[in-house]
Amino acid sequence: MMTSSIAAAAAYDRARPALAPTGGMSEELRSAAAEFARVMQQVDVSAQAAMTGASDTHQLVQSITQAQLALETAVSIRDKVVEAYQEILRMPV
């Protein structure tokens, strides 16, 4: 059980650089993606600190709430982009 959770954590750590913002985006979108990545990184730091006893649970709950809000915002933006793309595909040529 412990080995599988360590392997999962290692796989997640290897995958995180793939989530970094890349070229081809506007500056605003790049900034929003970087802020999203920063919030997710802060949750990881807070969770690790809470597990080791270096932080209180109040800070962890606050970080999780911020991450939840950031994720809901990102999903909402993604849904709007997909909806707009589908609308473009439905346009007559």
C-alpha cells in the first residue's frame, strides 16, 4: 500500500512540468495559467506541511478552498471555450 502511494506521488511529481504554460498563448492567458499552477503548488506545500505537523489545518483548509475555486474557474473557462468552438463548427460555410 505504501509503495503504491509513493509511486503515485512520484508519477504526479514527474507529470507536473507538463502542466506548465507554454508558448502560443496570450499574455493574459499565460498569466492566468501561471497563477493556477502557483495555487496548485501552494496546495501541495500546505498539504505536506500539514502532514508533517509544520502547519496548522486552518491553513490547509484555506489552501484547499483556494485550489477548489481556481479549479472551478479553470473548468468554467474550458467549458466556455469548448462551447464557442462547437458554435463555430455549427456555422454554415
